[in-house]
Amino acid sequence: MRKKKVSGGSTLRKPLVKWGWFFLGPVLLAFSIGFVWPFIQGIYLSFCEFRLISDTTFVGFENYIEVFKDGSFLHSFWYTALFAITSLVIINVLSFMVAYALTQGIKGSNLFRTVFFMPNLIGGIVLGYIWSMIFDGILSKWDTSILLESKWGFWGLIILLCWQQIGYMMIIYIAGLQSVSEDMLEAARIDGASQGQTLFNVIIPNVMPSITICTFLSLTNGFKLFDQNLALTAGQPYIIQEGGTVIKTTEMLALNIYNTFYGQSASAQGVAQAKAVVFFILVAGLGLMQLAFTRKREVQQ
Amino acid sequence: MKRALSLILTLVLCLGLFAGCGGTEKGSVYWLNFKPESDEVLQEVAKMYKEETGVEVKVVTAASGTYNQTLLAEMDKKNAPTLFVIGNQNAVKDWKDYALNLKDTAIAKELNTDAYNLYDEDGNLVSIGYCYECYGIIVNPKLIEEAGFKMDDIKNFEGLKKVAESIHSRAAELGFDAFSASDMDDSSSWRFTGHMANLEYYYESKDAGGWKACPESIEGTYMENFKNLYDLCINNSTVAPNTLATGGHDAQNEFKTGKAAFYVNGSWEYSAVSETVKDATMIPYYCGVEGEEKAGLNCGTENCWAINSKASEADQKATMDFMVWCVTNEKASRKLVDTFGVMPYKNAAESTNGFLAAASKYTADGCYVMDWATNYQPNVDEYRKALVAALNTYNSDQTAANWEKVETAFVDGWAVQYKAANK
């Protein structure tokens, strides 16, 4: 920490107060236009029926009632929740293992790190398309396709997301692992702690901040997943129900919102907007809960 | 260093604020085009017009499959499109309040047929066809002859079935197969869920005296006929039916290189296909309906111009002038006809498209045109997606139970989507 000179506090503070708004202004303005205003407008629109956002009719809570009557939304909610939790566990366990292995001083660690990180640089749509070809190439041996069975759609998306995100989380874990102080590890060694004991009682509590970040990222990523979902299965296979309604078995929340917004009539746009607001509350709520939960387990050095 | 960095970040944030502020000009045209494949030519035409009259014509093309999204976003802006596309009854419902009534306007007077225009329920002429297309089964006559048949053998479903099955059974020996791949991915599935499905809608609407508006529900009377042709198509093809779901085959290329004798598609394929298959022609969807020897091709359009009624009067007039120029100016209409195939206007250039020529020959021979009843599909994207999902299941395992699912998506799905679209 740099120490500031605090002589003559009032002479320093005055111009700061005066100029503060001048310097904050542009950023504040940009933030308001780019985030705050669209956010408020989005919430307002969820109470409206509209085709163009400049031409709306207020309908009250009608859209929200529709949302909870919509079976496809509830289906995609549970499906997304299952997906997010599964991917959270698998991604974090695997990326921690990889990070742990790559901080043991193996030869070529840097090369491995680079290679593991690279999938993260490919866009979701391209990834989804490529993986759909790979999966189908394999599944066709058993006369099926990723678009024909929901379980393959589910695990396919898990594999895809793992492949894409493990490298990213690995980088965060590596940074965390490297900051565990050598003194502490040495002390543990001298005290005769086994490798397992060192890992669980010394290392993991000390990388808790990384775990907090990584679980937060993978949880919200899992919930917000859109392009990979669209490109890999786009919700297929559908269950065609008696009477012609369908359940898109592998449709996640974000895709469900998108399909509601663009796939149906103007009256559904307000419903989609309401879904988006519910979606926001869900993701924000879960994220905060998870943060509070893992924060408690962080230790200060 | 840190300060410089935050300054840069601040500047970047602020830049975003000023982007997108542009000027407006008096009486200009802004055409929101929905066919990426015609973008290049439209840009040329716009430039020609600017050179000739000095009026600015801006052509923006929405990326493939995103026309609706783009239109929604663009119409919300201050410089909204003055000329846009309202291509089917669904779109008429959504956009009629933004469309100028074109009845008896200068452009309407140039038309040589009313067949491709769209009206709303109050009888306003909402949009006006600027070209039409046809679809059916593209055939390579040379391969048919190589297989020992004549084109005249195919006059109904029986004939088509005989030829296709015979070719498929001898594919190894002949070196080519009957149908090219019928992939079910987004780039290809519309050939079946949008086009081939039309045979069911068309015959059903014909029985009902022709649909004037989207019916609340359909009967599925001709599902058996759809199944006839669809089965023939997937089971006598270059690829096995259970490999169609994710696609990845190149049907056009299979046809162009002589690996397949039949190719389900439309008139827009003519320029590509005729590069190698010079005498390619098109036959109707023969599907086992009585009297189908008199069937013609499926003709219709989704290319319908609408003028933005919320645009300024000067812009509206400039747009109208531009449209009239497009269909009367010799050089411009030549260019446009060469890309669009044909334009139904009195003074437009003649068509050079072989498939459209086949379409008019059928009409001249007294065959009935199969209208695009398909344009009535309610919530078209969602409806077709469900149909694709059901067909995928059927393709991999052709049981009666799986076909029943296809029927449910096809027939009951219509009513479901109609309800969703008309809430």
C-alpha cells in the first residue's frame, strides 16, 4: 500500500469534490445508457404487450402469470438447474485436479496450460457445431444421434462445456495454488502431514477465494448458457404430446426465452421479457447465495 | 500508467455514446432486404439509381434467417427502413399497421398479375410481389435416360416411384442414386417442412375452395400423400435416412456432380445447378393424389415489397419512384430478373430461368399451379422446428408410431401454433 500525504486535508478535498463529478460523469453516463437504462426499460417492458419497444401497452402482471403457466419454462428451469449443478461439480473438480497436477513442476507445464486454455478461445456456436459432428460420428455407430435422445444431448453439452471451461478455471486455480505460501507447506511437511492432509487442510482452505470465484463463474455460466445449447441441440429431441404441444427436452432457460421472444406472436414478447426478469432474479439470487456460502469458508493468511 | 489506463477505458466507454449518430437526407430510400444471396446485385442497382437520379438508396441485408429480428430492431430506429418485406400472412398480421396501402398506386399499376400480392382483412394492399419463385423436384433428364427411362415415364407418383426405386436398387452399377440427401439441419430442413409440406396444405385448401386466411386448424387429409413422397425421398437416396439429423451432406453438389438424379428444391437453384447440368428441369410433387397428372409446380413468393407508412412523405415518394424504376428500367430490371428469376410486371425484363420456364410450360399445358399454402403456417419457425424434431425420430426408425408423432406435429401442431399466434 502506498501511503498518501494527508497534510491539509480540506485544501485537497475541496477540488476533489468539485471535480469528482466531472471525472465520474462520462463513465456514469455511459454506464447508465449501456446498463442501467436498458435494465429499467427491460423491467418496464415485462409489464407490457409490445411489438416495437417504442410502442407499448401496459398489461400489469399478466405476462408473469403466463410465465408460470408455461410448462416449457418450468421444464427448462429444472433442466437448466440440473445442468448447472452437474457442470459446476464436474468442471471444478476436474479443473482443480488439472491445476494441481500442473503446479507440481512437471516438465512442459506451460505448454500444457496453454493447450488446456485454448478451447476457451473458440466461440460457442462454432464449438456446438463441431461437437455435434463429433458426437454424431460416434453415436451413428449405435444408430442414434445427439438429436434423438435427451440423455445424449445432456451429456454432450456437459462434455462440450467442460472442454471449453476447464482450461479457464484451471488458470484461476493455478494462480490460487501458486499463492499458497511455501512456508506453510514447509511447516506442514515438518509436522509430518501426508500429501492428502496437506491438500485438504492446508492447500484447499488457502485457495478458497479461487474456489469462490470459479464456482460462481461456472454456476452462472451454466445458467446463462445459450449459444452452445442452440448450436448443439437447439432443444431437440422434442416430445410431441397428444394435442400437438411439444416439450423441448434439451432447451435451457436462455434459449427458451429467446424462442419465446422470436418464435411466437407479438403478445409473447412481453411474456419473454417477463421470463428474462425472472431469469435475472434467479441467476442473481443463486449467485449471491453461493458467494455467501463459499465466502464463509475463506481463510485469511 | 494506471491513470493513463483508466483514461483510455473511460474514452472507450464514451465513444459508444456517439457511435450511431448520423445525418438524415430528404427523400431517400432504405431497403431492408431479406435475401442474403441477392445482396450484391441490389447494391449494384442502388448505385445505378444514385448515378441516374441522385437519390440515395441504402440497401441493408439481414443475415440469413434473422430478417425478423433485424426488422424489429430497424423499425424502432429513427431512420427506419422505407422499403421492407412482408412475405406472408403472419407478417401481414404483425406489420400491417406499418405498411402503406398500395392499392392503385403507381407500382400496383405496373403489375401483370394480382396473384402474388398480400392483403389484410380490411382489403388494404399491404405488400406487393416483386418476384415469384417455384419449387418442386429438380431432375437431371440425362441420368433418367441413362437408367433406361424417359422423362415421359414420370407423370404421376407411380411413375416417379418406379423410376426412383429402380435407380436406387441399381445405384452401385449406375454410379448415381435417385434422390440427393434430405438433411434435416437448419440449412436444409425447410425444403421439406416448408416446401414439400405444401402439397398437403395445397390439396387441403383446394378442397376447401382455397384458403383466404390462416385456418385455425387443418385436417391432415393428404398426410398419406406427403408420406408417399417423403418416404420415397429418404429411402431412395445417396445417404441412409438415419444420418440426416445433423446434416452435413451437400445435396446441391450431389446433384451438380451427377451423383443423384433428383433434388428437392426451387427455382433459385437454377443458376447454380445449370452450370453443370445444362438441361436440368423441374417436375411437380407427384404424391399419389387423384388427377395429379395435371399438377404443375408450386409457384408463389415471400418477396413482397411494403412501404413504411410511418416514414416521411418525401421518403415514401422516393421509395415509390425507386420501385417503379426497378421494374421498368431496362438495365435494372434485367439485373434484378437475373437474380430473382422473374418479376411479374408488364415492363420488366424476360426471365432466363429454366425452372420458371418449366413452370409456365405446365401452366400453358393446362396444369394447375400449386399455390404456396405453406405461407399460412402459423408461428412458422416454432411449427417447423417441432416438425423437424418429429421427422428426425421417424427418419431413424420408420415405425407407424413415429409417423403418428409426425402427424401430430403436422396437424395438431398447426392448431397449437395458431392459438399461440392469435392470443
